[in-house]
Amino acid sequence: MEMHKDFFLYQAQTTKFAAGFEVEKAEGSYIYGTNGKKYLDFVAGVSANTLGHSHPKVIKAIKEQADKYLHVMVYGEYAQEKPVSLCKLLAEATPDPLEITYLVNSGAEAIDGSLKLAKRYTGREEIVSFKNSYHGNTHGALSVSGNETHKREFRPLLPMVSFIEFNNENDFDKITEKTACVILETIQGAAGFLMPEENYLIKLKKRCEEVGALLILDEIQPGFGRTGKLFSFEHFGIVPDILVMGKGMGGGVPVGAFMSSRKIMETLSHSPKLGHITTFGGNPLIAAASHATLKEVLESGLMDETTEKEKLFRELLVHPKIKNINGKGLMLAVNLGTPEYTLEAAKKCMEKGLIVFWQLYRNEYMRISPPLTISMDEIRQGCQIILDVLNEK
């Protein structure tokens, strides 16, 4: 009880209803509480623990790097094995013209860096984003997020940002020769894992090319492998000008990055120099964990398994209280009708040993984003708990 008490006394809270669940350890698909119970994890740290908890290859990489050195110099000055290896492997695993990676500390910082890069390269000031989008909570990322409830108390934010509707081609005329960039989540996350409609992204990319605007894709949640491809844009026949990643690329450690072509990325190095600067971006300990995660995702066959795992979730989660299921792969949102009921269902699932969560903007959607390493039996066990809860009054 002492840790629970101190958690609320000394650690800043983001809501008035934090669970305060006391964690003892975490391994594989389970989190173990100090209460002696284990909990099957269908959230994976909100899509962050791609390989589950305490994956041995990630832990080994961290320990080996810790024995060599930790932080030695601010980003971009010294050549260090793991950051270089990570950036090289990313270049090999992604299509042209993505070739250069800037490593940072989080997805939100990567969003900020990508916006700066687009402005610097194009010489333009206007940004087009999307209604109901979510890109993070730094001032830059919040400025291009599309939910006013989460923004209004923190204004003024970035000027010259306009918002269009996801999947609405009629809004393309708002993308003009004054637009530096269009930024969107390939799959809208906080809005309930909404998918782009057929050919929408191809048409959007074409419009950007027509007016000379850069297309930034936020893959902070889908990346590394959550939808069955390393990045979800690979399902839709396009390549972004700037790719943003974070969350799951670290295997459980804090990291983010943005990628682009050499021609675009080199503009951050001059006029002015230090166009973006970060002390701990590219930290060797973090890069070691991320490199191990990426290598395992690429070599293990886990991405190939996500289609069958998604199919099993959809086969099992059939119930009158489930209105629909959005998303792709192991990035699913289950509509339970109302926010109040979803929050209550999540609480009851926790009591029965299953961790689920809800979507930031659409609380009526229950989040299911387990580790890619989750087994078919674990999926069955977790889904049965959800159905048991739904069968209660």
C-alpha cells in the first residue's frame, strides 16, 4: 500500500481516475502485480511493447550496450555502433526514397521534427492536418491534432494549421501551393482505428505532388509490424515523403524517429545549422533495444502471423453488445456502444485478469493492441474474459 499511496502523493497524474495498479514484473504477454496475480496484456503499453514484455533479445541488447557505454555526445556528432546499425537496417527495410533517419526521444518529438523539416524544405508555412487526428502532446504535435477538447486550454498553438476530413476527397482543394505539408495517421488511432478507404491515400499523395506539398505519414502506432507490414502505408500503394515512427520501435523503451530522402533531410543541417537538435536522441542504449526489436520483427515471421491472429480476434469477439470492430492486424478497436459501458467493461476485465484500455477520443471503443508475440491460446483466453464480462449485466 505504501507504493500506491506514494504514487498519488508524488507522481503527477493525467486523470482523476488512474488505476494505481502496482507492478511487480512483466514478462511475455503478462504483467504481474504486487498482489500476486498475473494479468494477460491486450494493450502492450499502448502499442509500445511490440515483442511483449522483457523480450530476451531486447534485454540482452540493452545489457550488452550498458556494459560498453551510455550517453557520450549530443545527437549527430559521434558515430556509434547501435544508432548507425538501426538507421542502416531501417533504410534497408523501407522503400525508396526513404533512406535517412533522424533518431529522437519520442513519437511526439518526431512529429515536431517532421513539421520543421517540411517547412524548411518547402519554404512554406501552411500545414494541413485531419479532423479527429492525434499526433502527440508537445505544442507542435498538439497543434496538428484534430480534437479541440484536448487543445483549447493550451492555446495559442501553431498558426496556419487547417483541418480536413479523413477519407473525404472533396477537401483536397484545401491543399494548395501554399501548403508545406499534409500530415495524417495512416490509420487514425485515437478516433477508433479508422482505416483509409480504397485508393484514398494514392489520391492524396497525387494531390500533394501536384501542388508541391510534402506528405507526412504518422506511423507511431502501426510501426513495427502491427498491421502485418513493417509500416501500414505498405498496404496502400504509396510511400510518404516523411515517415514518422515511435512507440513499438523501441520494444519497451522511449524512442521516436522520422525518415526521409537524403535531399530533404539534409536541409536540417544548414541555414541554420542545427535545424533540429536533441541531446538524447540516438542514445546507444535505446538504439540497441530498437535495433534488436526491428531485427526480430523482420526475421521472426511475426508479421506474417498477424493476419491469422486478427482473424481469430474477429471470429471470437461476436456478441450483441459489440457494434463493430475497426482496425487491422493487432490494432483493433471494439465498439461497445457507450464510453460509460466500455470503461466499466475494462474495469471488470482487469478484475478477471485481462488488461484492456479505451481509445483516447472515442471512449466507446475498447482498444486491443497486444504484443505481436501473443499466442493463439492467449488470444482465446483473453477473448473469453471479454465475452464473460459482456454476458454480465
